[in-house]
Amino acid sequence: MAKSYETELPLKAFGWAGTDTSGTLSPFNFSRRENGDDDVTLKILFCGVCHSDLHTLKNDWGFTTYPVVPGHEIVGVVTKIGNNVKNFKVGDKVGVGVMVESCQTCENCQQDLENYCPKLVFTYNSPYNGTRTYGGYSDFVVVHQRYVLQFPANLPLDAGAPLLCAGITVYSPMKYYGMTEPGKHLGVAGLGGLGHVAIKFGKAFGLKVTVISTTPNKKSEAIERLGADSFIVSNDPEQMKAATGTIDYIIDTISADHSVLPLLGLLKLNGKLVTVGLPSKPLEVPVFPLVGGRKLIGGSNFGGIKETQEMLDFCAKHNITADIELIKMDQINTAMERLSKADVKYRFVIDVGNSFSSL
């Protein structure tokens, strides 16, 4: 007889899981492995809610295996370490992001680009040693030490949690594509969980930052509270025409289906458009503006562990956090409904530590 999710591994765990494409989460008993020699066990205190959690719950990308426990913006406190663990101790505040394992031997892993490893194991919904990974909508997690991050002392745990995905997803391409030169002009397309952090990074790097959005009523928020320098309503032809050829780089955080042609028109000669959103339909790439302006369209996913730690330290130095709404675990379904309507400023974070009576 097959073992159940509750008994296939030694340690009993509790979380909330989705069981079908409805996207509805409910309480779920399952099991995790014992802490091995190279492992760190952490009690989860907070977990961010990423838009990819919603996509995975609804199987929008076609590779969800149910039941699924989402959550890859995990912050907690170390409760146990293995014999080979030297960089963490019980009581440390730590984070776990989008991945929990890679081959550690391929060219990408050797360059600290584990996030591009062909054998990458995601924090949830990935096959792993005959079982599956379950994420941070749960009471604790056991992770190989290589994939655990030190959380800087002055970075708040709740508002810092989304940095482990939203933060690194915009930081990594900004660094790689050279979108960090002080005085240059950065466009941020889309003002949501990723976009609002991109504004903060842009200002910390010394860039002029313009937000590009379809929503005019976000202008005061973008400029007065988040620190952007200017705002373009992308479906206003006059505003778009006036801004033609004025921006050095654009980071496109939009996850809805959209055209990149208007964005390319905003770029200067040699401009770069880097997309980090994941629309469900392929983007159409118009060739003439690329050729005519020697422009580049690039992409990027999240970052490797070394770069993610660098990003956390950068955030601590510049007092960068996500803007969050803190919720309890039993509010998650309402939060997911709101997230599907983009009704959040700008990231939900689950107060896991105060949500489960067993903790």
C-alpha cells in the first residue's frame, strides 16, 4: 500500500494546499525529511505570496502536480542544523527563496547561477528524491545549507520576505544588463509586486526612474510614495509620443498579455528592454524597431544564491523592503482572489508564525 503524504517522510508537517485547478487552498497534513548532515531546519515565520503561486495553483502553466503547497518567499528562524553546517546556527534569522536544490556540478552551478541549472529543484511543486517539494505556506521546512540565506539584522522579516523572489527577480537583470549606471533613465513597466521594488532599486542605483502603466490613478503613488521621477500612461498616445526615444532601459514586469512595440518606441539608441513578467501568451517581437535602433530585448529569471545574498545585503544597506499587506493563513483564499484582480499594495505576506496554533 502506498504511503500517504502524511507518512512518506519521518517528520509531520502542516500547511495549506491546493488540490485542483480551482485554486482554493485548505489545511493539509504532510511530511518532510529529517534534518541531514548538510541541512538546515527552519520554523517559518513569514511567507510572501507571489503571483506565480496563483498561476501554479490554477495550473495555468500546465505542470502543477496536486496537492501543491505554494510559497517560495520564506523567512524564519533556524531550529536545527546538520553536522556539516558551519555558516548557520540555531536562532539565526534566515530566508529560503525559489530553489532548494541543483546539481552543483554543471557550468551554471559552478558560476553561482544555480537558478539556470538544468536539474534545478524548485521550493515547491518539484520532484525530489522520490517525493515532491512543498513550499512555505507551512509550519517548517528542511533545506540544504547551500540554498539558505542569511537575513540581515536590520531588514524586517515580514516586509523583507518578498525580496526573495520579487526583489531578486528585478535586481538580477538590472545588474546583468548594466541597468545600474547613475544618471541613466530607467523605465519600469507595470507597477505591482515586482515593479514597485524595481523603482526602489533604480533610485538606490542613482537612476532617473519613470513608471509606465495603464492606470493613471497610480501616478501619485508612484511619484510621491515610491520615489519615481515621472509617470507615463501607456495607453495615452500623446504621453507615449512625448516620451519617444527618452529612456535608456526598461524593465518589463507585466504578467498580463501586452504588446512590447510601444515600449520599444520609448527606448533610446542602444536601449534595452528586459522582460521578467510571465504572460500566458508569447510576446510578439517586432524586428524593425530593434534593427532601426540597435535595441535589445532580453529576459531573466531570479538569481543564484550568491547574488540573492548580495541583493539582501544591498537592501539592508539602502533600507529597501517590499510594501506589504500582512495576512493570516486562513485569509489566503480571499488574498488570492484579490491578487487575481491586482488588488494588493503590493505584496501579500502570510504571518505564518501566528497562524498555526501548533507553533
